Amino acid sequence: LADLGILEELLFKGSYETSDKKEVTFAVDGRVQGLGEYTRYAPAIDLTAWPYGDFDHVALETAAGKSVDHGFRFAGDTLVIFKVRCFHVDMEGPECDSVAPGDIVYRLLRKKE
């Protein structure tokens, strides 16, 4: 399926503020500014809830192209991005088939526009 940018538009797009008052901006085209080494993001909603946990995922990518899977949740105007903990690796491949939320990496408050 083609990425239509729906999640970027409806959920992420806009400016946020970190707990130490730094600005983070998510663009509709998948660019992100203000998240340290990360320059791109790609959210994915897990409609099956298995095996990828009871949370949604967002890939954060560096300028060098290294992509790291994170979990995310919205609570009102706050976007929480957290590490994904792997409990079990599939024996047939290198993929994790049992995950849980890990440590919070970013807690971002959406700025009023």
C-alpha cells in the first residue's frame, strides 16, 4: 500500500515543546526537526495488536538512514515516544515477535497554533 501521509497529517503534524522547552516540528512529508539525530519519521498504526504490542509504532530515522522503531501514544496534547523492548526473537528470522513499551524517550507537548 502507498503511504498517503494520513497519519502524519492527522496525528503528528505541527510544533511541539520538550520538557526542557526545545521546539520539535513534525512535517506532513515525514521530516522532523528538533529530535536530536533524527531527521525523518514514519508512523504506523497496528490494527491487529499482535505481535507488536498494544501500542502504535513510529520509525525514527537519522540523516545516515538508520531507522529505529519506537512506540508512541497520545494523551490529550501530549505525544509520548518510547523505546520498544523485545522479549522474544522469531526463530525463523531476525524480527522480534513479542514486544512491550520501554523507557520514555520524548514527552512532547503540542503547541497551540
